[in-house]
Amino acid sequence: MLDRWRKTGAKPSQNQVLIEALQVLIEALQEYLKNSGVNISQIEEDVGEWKPKEERTSKIAKFPKRRRGN
């Protein structure tokens, strides 16, 4: 990111810095898993089969009424 800033002369936005940091983190995790003998393609295949949970409507809890005078 610093090299890009020096080449272009434009300061990177905070979003660009975060995106690049996440990409580096993902690459590092993939490399770690690969070195640990974990089959990444199997993980990607399994995750691809996941189905998102159905969205539920939230309910408002009813609280008991207090008696006045006690």
C-alpha cells in the first residue's frame, strides 16, 4: 500500500487499506492451512453447499404489568 502511495502520489482511502489488509490475511490463512495439510478445495466445496438461514421476524416481548400501590 505504501509503495502504491509513493508511485501514484495519492493517499489511499481507509477502505482500500482495509481491503488490502483482509486480502493479505486471507492469503496467509490459506497458506497456513495448506502447510498444515488441510484440503482447501474440500472446505470451499462444503461451504458452497451451505444454505443461509431463513430470516425470521422479530417479536416484541410482553412484560407483565406492575400493580400500582405495591
